[in-house]
Amino acid sequence: MSVKHSLPIIGNSLEANDPAEFDSITPHDSAIRSQSRSGITLRTLGRAPRFLWAIGRHRLKGDVGPHSLTHTTTFKCNYHCKEICDSPLVHRAMQKKPNGHDLTTEEIRDIYRQLPSMDYVRFTGGEPTLRKDFIELSHLAETHLRPIIIHMTTNASLPERVIQFAEERPRHVPLDLMISIDGIDEKHCQSRHNRFAFERCMETLKALSGRQKELKTNIRVNQTVADSQGIEHYRKLHQMLKPFQVRHQIVMAYNASATYAVERDKSYAPSREELFTPVGKFENTELDAFFNEVKADIRSELSGPERWIQQYYLDGIRERMLRNEPSPNPTCVALSSHLRIFPNGDIPTCQFNSHVVGNLRLQSFRDVWNSDLRKTQFEWVKGCAGCWAGCEVQPSAAYTGDLLLHQLRS
């Protein structure tokens, strides 16, 4: 049995690495696939030197190979979300995005075989459970990427499939399951343009919340706050979720994202003059009170790294929305420690820049990563003013060490 090693990228090239790291990867045998909690602990400890090395490289503005993966497995979705599909930047429904058909299971297997080990693998969409192979993808990730955590973001429109994923994915790898809810009852249903949307979310929570320990699953409800009504719904939803013992977190809706925009080679990145542009309008007084309320909930209900991460996001969004100040502002790790793959194999720059640096359906990962286009876009990343979208912020905070430094400063 051949063993896959971490990818020690030095500078801007992969050429110093043994090509066999990419070509000799074979599926792990059943003993490895069924490893216990202690196996994941050893895997985590074994990654520590690479993690520390990445922090050092990023703090010196150096280039680093990917350590975390966000795989948008499909743009297809069975809802029509107001803040995405009705955006003036999106001219067609996501399922009609002109980017080519989704990668097949075998194409994804071939791509994963080429990638280095990933600490964190995130499946998202569209709605990832609409793929027939959505469970198989988690096993491919475990076999070839050996993650410490698997994450799935879902609208929970198909409760039976979400439950099936929790039960049948590699159970020894912790699952971070994030359910998107915009408010309670009609608020969420109107946002998703489906009258059963909230009911299905609650059905999923009722089925899985009491099984979190058994299924080694951490359930989080992610609420997108787009307007003042969303603030009021935070309070109602927070109380409703307490009996389920699931985490409730917020993100503030921004008005543009390159991920769901049809146009190629566009940048919607924030500028220093306007670091965060929300979808809706808020009064500073209501935002300040809201952020204080969320902060109190975080401090009373969370602990350890989970508290650090949520507090970090909250501090950053407060500074940007109330004072237009970039604090905290870690070095971005997009196109370095954080790799994104689109449904057709495209590798985009980041969530706010739709420039594609290559396509893994047509090119090898090595060729894409060594390309001048990837290096050019990585230079763009280093010069960006810095966004504040959670899925970009979290890897940047972790792989630069800024998350820990922020806690020490607080």
C-alpha cells in the first residue's frame, strides 16, 4: 500500500516535490477507512508541523500549497433564494450557469488523487445533496484527501438525504453540518421561495440533533441576516433552537459574490473605501445593539476554538459595518492554503473574484498550480483589501495564526 504525504510547497513551485506523490496514490485499505477516534487524533498531530510551517510562510507573504478545500459540487438547487438568484449580478438561475456540466464521480476521483492531503474538506453548492453520489464523494475525500474534518453546507430541503449523509459518510471523521436558515416560518420560506423550506429544516434538526455524539456530528444553523427583520428573527430563532442544542451563528449578507455570477473574469472584491457592502440598509444603533447581543450569546454558550472563530468573525464584521475599518485583517490564503473547485472543475481565485486559473477536468493539478495565471492571481490576492465572508475568513484566520493572535490581543 502506498502512502500519500503532505505537499511541502516551497516558494511558487511544485517542482521540488516527488512526482510519485501524485501518481502512486491508491485507496486506503478497510483498516484505515475504519480507523478510530485515536486515528484522527494522530492524523491531527501529524499535521501540526505542516500547519505551523504554513503560518510562517503566510506571515512572510509566501506561497503555500492547499491545506483546505471548498468543493462546490453542483450549482443546481431546488430553491430560488432571493438574495442569490434575484441579485442583479445573476442573470440566470444557478442550474443554468454556463460553465459546463458537473464533474462525474470518476473525474472527481481522479482530481482528488492529484491533490495533497487536506485538513478540511467542505462540500457546498447549490445544494450538494442533489448529486446522486453525494455520499460517495465523502468517501473519496477520506480515501484520497484524509481530512481531519468533513463539512457540508445544506439547505436541508431533503431531510432524508442529509440524515443519510450523516449516517453513511466516513463516521470516524467528524462532520461539521451547517444548515442554512434565514429566519423562522414564513421569513425563511419567503427567502427560499418554498412554503415547506422551514418545515424541512426543522425536520432535519429534530432527526439529527439528539444523535450528534453518536454520529460524531456538530450541527450548526447558519443564519444570513439581510435586513432589520433578520435581526429580529435572530432572537426568535435563537430561542427556538435552544432545546436542540445546536450552534446558531450569523453572517451578514453582502450584495455581491463572484461565485454565483454568470460573468467570467470579474472582481467584486471590496475596496479600502468600502470594505463591506450589505444587501440591506441598517441603522448603526440597531447594528451595534445586535452585535452586542450576539457577542453575549457567543460568550455564554461557546467555548474554545469555536468561540474564538465566531468572535473573530463578529469583531471583523462590526468594525467593517460600523466604522469601515479593516480589523482584524489577516493575509488572505485564497489560491494558497485554501483551494476552491467549481462543479465543472474550474479553479476560481476566490469568492469575490471569478477569474479562473485553470480547469482540473482539462489540466493536471500540478500544471494549474505551477501556471503563470495562478501565480498572477495569487499576487492579486495578496494585494486585495480583504473581504469578510466567513468561508474565506476562517481559513485565512487559521493558516496565518491571526485567530490565535486576535484572542491574545482581546
